[in-house]
Amino acid sequence: MMSLQQVASAAGAIGNQVNAGIPITQAVQRMGQLQPAYTEFWLRASALLAGGGKLSDVIGEVWPKTMIAVIRSGEESGKIGEVFERIEQTVELQMQLRSKMMGLMYPVGMGLAGLGVFLGFMVFVLPMLAKSMGGKKSTSFVFQFSEMLSTFVHANWVFLIVGVVAGLFFLVTWLRTEAARDMVMETLLGVPIIKEALRNMYFGLWANYMSMMVSAGIPTVNALKFTAPVLPGPLAESINAFAKDVGVNNRSLSDAADLEKLNPNDARVLWWPFFISSAFIVSEQTGEIDRELNRVAPALIKDGIRSLERFIAILNVVALAVSAFLITSPLAAYYLEIFSAIRTAG
């Protein structure tokens, strides 16, 4: 599968060529020059197009499945160039949000670094400093814990190294799975401070996807089902509930989106931002769902990013304070022991 960067690059290149009047068969054939690693795929796709096939029949091999319906709709409506341009914009937005989420790794890394330094002091440095005190046994909890930890590490260092390496390997492997990403996201959505920021960011991204599909000619209910996987667990459930109300229960868009008319435990009441509900209520009057969703998407994303940046700033301060405490506590215990010995001698 292509990375998001590669998808955005390919979508932009195909869209520009098609909108300039170049037949899509030629545009796809030339993509191997832009992406040599996928030359074989693009040549095969070009041959399929030349034989009367459709790009949407094979693009799922290397692109996210959510793009297939959009491309198919663009092929049927004759708006394939516009569709590829919207895909480029949407994927670039998704990359921007992902980069913002990566900002959470900095305070986590800072905390882990502080813990590593703390353990280094406790296992290697503090026992050496204790010897400089003439072999006198300290009654300090920090010194006693350091001695116990040092003895354990020196006696089992081989098993500890193997265990840490194996643990990191399995952790990294697990984090790459979809189940792990879903678990991490659902955990973050349970944190009050960051919950609203993530909700707004994801619904802003979803609104962009939804707008793209509706403008490509995909029926609203189908577009809701296609775009629900863009959202993490409970947020996706709210979209599926909305699609069921509109498509199966035959409720109007405004009734199904009006949070005051829903059960208090409904996923839409629990998760939907005001702007999403308002966009569907207004769109029933205007008949322009894509326009209303495209209008609210930037506001949701901007608000979500601003809240996330505030949360990360607070987390950085907390991580710095925790790291400073972990790093200085062993030395502080050592100097307190020295001062105690000086007072005793005095």
C-alpha cells in the first residue's frame, strides 16, 4: 500500500493532467516516472484502461479502500479530474492532522528519557557514590532501593536486555496493527482534556471526506457508510446510527441530525459537534450537503488543532517537571546523606 504522501502526490499528478486535457490512460501510464516503485502497477492500470476497464477496479490494491467509491463515482459522472484534486486536498489534510498527533510523542519521549536517566543513576551511579561514604550503610529509602535494584540488574542483566529488546519489538509490531491504533485512539478519547480536540479534528476530516463523496455524486446514505471507517470506534458508530436513521428508518436529515430529538444515550448526542448537526439541518433546506460540510470542516479542524496544541503544551510542562524530579532525586538523596553525616560529625 502507498503511504499517504504517495497517494496525495499521485492524486495531484493525475488530476492536473486530466484537467489539462490529457486522457486518463496516458496520465496513469506516465505515473511510473513519478513513482518508480509502483511502475508495474501503473502500467497494468494503464493497460486495463486502454482495454475499456476502470481505474477504480484496481486502485484498491495500493490506495485506501475509502477512495474506491469516490473514484468510481468520478468515472461515472465525468468529474474524475476534480475528484483526484479533492483526494489530494483531503489526504494532505489527513497528513497534517497526523503530524499534529505525533506531537504527543515528544512529552512521552521526554518522560521516558527522564525515567532512563533515573534508572541509570539508581543502578550505576548511586551505588558508587555510596561507596565513597566509607561503606556506611544508609537508612535512606532511596539508597536501599538503589542497592536492591543494582543487585538485581547485575545478577540478571542478560535476561533484562533480551526482555527489553523483545518487548520493544513486539510493542512496535503491535502498534502497527489496526487493532492497536483503535485501542490507543479509544483510550485517548476517554481523556477529558484531549477528547474534544480529537473529536473536532476527526469530524473535520470526516466532513471533508463526506463532502468529497457527495460532490462526486455518491448518494448520501452510501457516502455515510463509505466514510464512517475514517473515524475511530465510537465516532464511527454515530455516523452508522445516522445512516440507519436516514436510510432504514426514513427519518429526514434534520430529524436524524437534531440532537434534541434523539435519545440522550445515542452516539450522536455523545459525540457530534454542534457544527456537524447544524450542517445537516441546514443542508435539508439548501439541498447542498457537500457545500455545508465543506464549510464547517475547516472550523472544526482549526478548533481541534488549537485545543490539541494547548494540551500538548501542558503535557510538555508536566513531562519536563517529572523528568527533572526523576533526574535530580537520586543526587538529592546523596547530598542529603552527606549533609546528615556532616551534622552528625559536628
